[in-house]
Amino acid sequence: MLIVIWILGIFFVLNLLLSGTVVFLERRNISATWAWLLVLIFIPVLGFVLYMVFGQNLSRRRIFNWDKQEHTYLQRAIFSQMKLIEENRSQFNNPLIHKYKALIYLNLNNDEALFTQNNSLSIYTDGHEKFEALLNDIKHAKAHIHLLYYIIRDDDLGRKIADALAEKAQEGVEVRILFDDSGSKNLSKRFKKQIEQAGGSIVAFFPGKIPLINLRINYRNHRKLAIIDSKIGYIGGFNIGNEYLGLNPKFGYWRDTHLRIQGEAVNNLQSRFMLDWNQASKVKISFKDYYYPTQVKYGEVGIQVVSSGPDSEWEQIKHSYIKMILSAKKYVYIQTPYLIPDDSLLDALKIASLSGVDVQIMIPNKPDHPFVYWATYSNAGQLLKAGVKIFTYENGFLHAKMIVIDDQIASVGTANIDVRSFRLNFEVNAFLYHAETVKKLALIFNEDKQLSLELSLNKYQSRSIVIRIKESISRLLSPIL
């Protein structure tokens, strides 16, 4: 009995010490701090383990290092663009872009996100079409292929990608694959071996120190990028796996959004890949060989490639979302698999709606993570009270991460509207300044509405007591989900 008391006393002291660490040493969001304190207090033993796995804070050190000369060049270009905006001398292809120069300036200042205008793009919402295009671009690659995906599976689609990459590597094309060690934890040795034996390179991001075990659940690389020959770039929500072709019965049809970009913005996708690769790989890539301006005239789509992650003091993508929402005059269309905004973004959505802006948000009708789904449902209920229209997508699983504003600006990328994307994962989005492209995205949203059901306030308020309990628990845990 005395031993039990001693053990409980030790855990009590450990809990006090850990609670003190959470409150005083880690610069956390207040809601996340309270959520962890609740876990530690009410689950004293398991809570300690959960905190060690999920709760450790990444120090604010710079983990992505530029080549000094290249970064100097980038900073000069950033300074030049900011100065032109400050002095109202920016040369925009479309006069409408002048309305959003404050957003462009924010992304320049917040994330060193160069604004480029010599771009064209294609939009993919179906996995078959996206991967058919990617495989075709891989087939015609001449110099290099760079892939970064959160999830890569060794299934039918994964085998097609691996075979195509191995063939190009054998031809002498430089092939580099970067995958997240947690998201792709089941990626087989066979897949890796095939790439390496063909002459390609494949590396894991933030691998576990113990084989087959990775306790670093947070701080995952959630980005999805593909760059071919510095001429073509892909960015969006599709990972590599059969479910993204709609072949998983659990999810059914997989509805996502992905962009294929040609033009100067590809350089910025390339630099993002290279920074991530050089952090993860012992064999670094020289920026001199791959980062160069595009000379060919592609189009007039304005693009900023904005990255965010837990290594940064600023939540760059979230700040840009808020700026976009508060700039809206007519409408805000949002598609997201998870709707777990912090108070600042939640307030921005409420303010926009209460100001007469038509705010419409589309979420899945089924969960891939139960707690996250019920937290999403709870937040949907709050927004309904402010007049926001909520739709549940009924034609499979909605995984798209898209915001469209007033037929003029939009964002497509990897960041969900949740705390994990804004603070805990490494993300990347393309912010688009081009009316024709944005109108296409708005049309896609409205077409998806035909396959969705509107969640009314009456229907939400009539939910069962069981759902209310699920929501309440999930809402309390939402800052750390």
C-alpha cells in the first residue's frame, strides 16, 4: 500500500512539474494550454504519456537553411516588391490586383513569398485526371523530378508512380522523393529499394530515432508538391494512394483540388522542395543548379506560394486566410475537410457574415477522424448562428482545401482550417490573383453544392444528446487535435 502511495505521489509531482512547464515555459496558445492542463489533471498517468508524444513544442529555431547567396537575392527581390507596393508603383497585369496589394504585401512581409505574374495553370478535382497528368509529365521529364508527399502508399497507384520514376532514373533523370515519416509510415522497403536501385533518391522527413517508431506525432510535413524540370509544378490536396482515386469503400469518391502550374511560380515551388529536402537529406541540393527565373511567356495568373510551419513565429497561411475573409465584399466560399479554427479565424468568419457577406462553407458528411469531425460539427453550429451557410458534401469524401473570394482571389493548397495545419504541421498554399481562374474555382464550388445538403440551424439544434456530448468533448480537445 505504501508503494502505491509513493508511486501516486511521484506521478502527482511529475504532473505538477509538467503543468508548470506547459504554463510557464512553452509559448503556447492559451486554449491549447488549458486543453493540456485538463488532460494532465484528469488523466494523470496517460496524460503524461500523451503530452510526451503529442505536446512537445518545436523550438523556434530555423530548420530550413537557404544558400546564403540565393537568400540574399531573394531578400532583394522581396524588398523591391514591397517598396513598389509602398510607393504605389507596382506593375500588375490586371488592375483588379491593386485591390489586394495589402494581401500581397502581407505574404511578402510574413513569409518572403514572391509575387509572380507570368503563370498559367490547370485545375484538377478528380484523382484519375490529376495522376494521369502527373504520370505524363514524369514520362517526358528531361532533367529532374522532385516529389514531396505527406502520404505515399505502396499500392496500385504507388506502384505506377514508382515504376515511372524508376524508369526515368535509369534514363539518367535525377529523381528525388521526400515523404513524411509519419504519414507514410507503412511505405514498404520494396518501394524505396526500387527507387534507389534505379539511381533515384528517397528520404524521410523527421524520421523516428527508433526504427518503426516515431513519437513525433506533431510537426509533420503535410505538403504535397511535384516539380518537373523546373518547368511544371503541382500543389494541392492529393496524396499518393488508391483512396485518392476513390478506390477505398470507406470514403467512396475522393473529392480534392490540385493545381498544375507552369511559369515563374514553379521556381517558388522548387525552392520550397529544396529547403525541405536539404533539411531531411544528408546529400544537399545546390540552389545554383535549380533555382532560376522562367524566361518563357506562360500567362497572366498572379501567384504567391506561401509556406507555414511550427518553426515560424507567424501563422502565415492563417493570417492570409483572415486577410482574405475580411476583404470580401460579396462572398466567401470555403471547402475544408476539418473546420477547427481558432478564435481569430472564427471571429473573422462571423464578422464577414454579420456584415452581409455571403459566407458558405462545405465540409464532409463523414469523418476520417471522429474527434475532429465532431469538433468540426460543433464549430459549424456556432457559425450557423451568425448566418454562415454550411453544406455537407454527400458524394464521397471532401478533402479539398480551398478559399474563394468575390470572383477575384483564391487559395488552394495543403492547409486545412484547423489548429494542426496552422501551428503544428508544415504546409504550403498557392494564393491566386486572377479573375478567370477564381471564377472557375467558384463554379466548381457551386457544382459541388448540387451534390451536398445544407445544414440548417433548426436541424443542427435538433441533434441528439449523444451528438451533443461528442461535440462537447471534442470541442474541449480541439486546440490539441
